[in-house]
Amino acid sequence: MSPTEPGTPRPQAAPGTPGAAPAVSLRDVSMAFGGKTVLASVSLDIAAGSVVALLGANGAGKSTLIKILSGVHTEHGGEVLVDGSPAALQSPLAARQLGIQTVHQRIGEGIVPGLTVAENLVFEELAQARGNPFLNGRRTLARAREIQAALDLGWSDAVLKQDVTELGISDRQLLILARALATRPRMLVLDEPTAALSAAEAERLFALVQRMRDEGIAVLYVSHRLGEIDTLADRLVVLRDGRLTEDQARPFDWDAALRAMLAQAQEATTARPYREGDEGAVVLSLRGVHLFEGRAPLDLDLRTGEVTGVVGLLGAGKTELARGLFGAEPFTTGALELDGKPYAPRRPADAIRGGIHLVPEDRHADALVPGWSLAQNISLPFLKSLSTAGLVSRSKEDALGRETIAALGVVARDEHSTVEELSGGNQQKVVVGRWLAETPRVLILDEPFRGVDIGARRDIGRRARRLAAEGAAVLVLSADVDEILEIADRVVVLAAGEVHLDAYGEDAERDRVIQTISASV
């Protein structure tokens, strides 16, 4: 299999320097949050002059590992070695001083609005200046010219003098990368660096990464995009559930890498027995919906009594599908029917009135209100049914909170506890319980098991199955094959907004699902 797009030129990664010593090493690095292990005895060498790609599903521990290397998380087990010597990465500044530069996924974290492009490009030098905290404009511009010329960014003086907020996304990403490279780091950590870039813009970044490797810089490249890894990496490692499960040199065995990333072998398949004719009535129907421009239209039926599991990697279109059905990001093409009638939600309120409930991918950004009690968070979408003459009944709200806590086994002091007091798994139970407070016609669960332990995962799965048995349609979306096979009657493989597999029972066994994902990227 080749993960690159058809017809795309594929420059081959040059091999790392033979026998090159590790620039940075991790030895038995472990970390836990609230009793939940996030990294478990991770040991890894990253050699000078090499690109090591780090793969892992959401929740695998990649972000925690990156934050340890960048000096954000300091209370961890094991040790980090720089050039073979133990290093104290007690802050991001300490990490940078030891030559570890990190370009985070969120570009806005590195941009300083109100300053020029040139000032942003030399910002670290400005911040660390001794005795002369502000370089004058002429010297700043001269230094910025040196950096952009050395990296062949192609920026004119006019660009360097403009406010940084006038730059496009790709140029902002290149600016952050150039600023990191200006310090001549030992190692550069790139976290999903092309997430906001077009193919042409990504090619500019690839050229810089290849140049860094050739100049002896170690690169840890974190990405879900297998084509990029195939183009750039000398080696790939896979992180799953906080443990390294695969370590390969070129040429890469993508089937093995995806198995290590997405699924572990089990003694028997967890897909449920299925006989033709078992399908329930169609509750929600999609016809001709485009999740991404230029991709084939999507047709999909969700049925009563059935859990449909949609599995796919980052960028597959899972969240776009969920948010479109919920009216959070309405579809611009195609037609939907709910119980045989036209359905076109323009906002979440339309979906809720139709009995369609969504547990979103990001519970912190899209579901929970900080500082509010569990009862208040649970009742939020249903205040009308808990109100009399426009006033919310606190007794009804508290009762609903208690019922949800009991039904989902939420570990909390009581319904008046704030969401911040709960563990991640219990927060997720609250979000799921909220949308079960009133029986939905369709329940959509987008990455419902992210950041939760096996106990919470099973509790949530049992509730979803029970709801389906009672006649609802359930849609579960996840990047984890095991999670989908554990809960779903039917498995749909989605890639770039298109369906590549739609199967039940034995036709949705693990090997076939993984091979389909592997062939579709």
C-alpha cells in the first residue's frame, strides 16, 4: 500500500546518519493524571539527522509525551537524556535552552499579535536580550532578513514589516518553524504541522523538514497523515494507550503500523451475530450529502434497534458528519429525512426538538460549563421542560441530576458538585447522561471513550446498547477499531468523507476493517 495520493510525486526520505548518537532519549518515562496512567515506561531514542514519526490514535498519550519534551509536564517518572546526559526539563525555557524546540499544533500559541512579522520572527531573541531588551527597528529587520534568507522563505521587506495578523495560516506556521530553527536546535518537535495547510503549502514545510534532517537536526514528527510520514520519516513508532507498540525503519509495513495503532488482537471477534432481514426501520436517512468538497456524496441510513459504528482516522469526516446531523454545522448539499419526513436542522435546537442528541468530541469546549454544578450541566438543554412560567424548578433540576448520577454510576459528592471536581471519565458520563435525560430518537456519540478508563467505557457502552434495544438509533464515531467493534452492530469505514466499508457481523471482522482503513489513506 502507498499512503500518498495518486499521482503525487513522492520524494524519498534519506536514511539517517548511520550510527548517529541519540540527540534526545527517553528512558522509562511514565505519567499519570488522577490515578489514570497516560504514559507507561516509554523508552525512545531520536537520533541526530533523522526524522522519527510518532503515530497514535486520539488519547494514546502523544500530547503528554510532547509536553514532557517541551518542559510543560515536569512531574513524570523516568528521565530524559540530551546528548546522553540526564536533562532537567523544568520549564519550556529550560527545554529550549537545551536545544529542544516544539512547534505546537495550535498556531495561535506562538504568534504575538500587534508585533510585526520581523518582530515575531526574532521574538525569542528580543525576549532574552540582556541589557538591551528592545533591539531597534533596523537591527530587528536585519536579523529577520537573515533568518528568512537562510530558510528561503521568500518574504520581502514589505511582508516583514506588516502586522503578523495579516499573514495567512501557512505563512504563520512557517514563521513559527523558522523562529524555532533560528536557534539551531538539537531536536525539533512538530505536532500535526500540516493540519491547517493545503497540499502546496505542506510541500514548502516538507522541504524545510528534509533540510533540517540533512543538517543534522533530530525531528520528532507527530501526524495522523500517513502520506506525510511515508514521504519524510526514516523511522516510525506507534503509541497506544500510553505504550510504544511498534517501531519500524523504512520501508514501512503500514498494515502492521495501523494494527499497532488501532487494534490489539483478541481471542474472538466482538461483532454481533447478524442475519439478513434483522434490520430495523429507518429513523434517519442521508442522501447525497457531501462532507468535503470534491469528494463523493454520502448515503447513510440509521435504523431503530441498531448501533452504527463509524471508524476512521483524523480527517475522515466523522466530526463533520456528527455536527451536520446536529445542526451545529449544517450540510450544504443533499437531503435528510427523520422518520420519513424532511429534516434540515439549521441549529442544534432544531435537532433537539427532533429528538437528535449529540455527545460532542470535545466535552470541555462544546459540552461542559465550568463552575456549574452537575445538575445544572445536565439540565442545560432541557430547561423548558423543567420550568414553570419561565422559572427553572431547582428541585426538578436537582432530581434530574441525582437520577443521571445513579443511572451512569457517576462518582461525585452529589448533584451540586462542579464538573471540575470530577475525573475525565466521570465528566464524560455526565455529558452522556445529559443526553439520555430525555429519551432521544437518535443518539450520536462522537469519540465518547476518549480519555476514559475501561470501566467508564463499558458503562457508556451498556447505556448506548440499552437505548438501541429500546428502539432508538445510535451512531458512534471513533478512531479506535476496538471501541467500534465492542459496541457496534454495523461498522462503517469513513475516509476523506467517503464510505469505504459498510458491513455487519462477520463481514465487519477486525482484519477487514483495518485493511480497509489501510487501503483508503
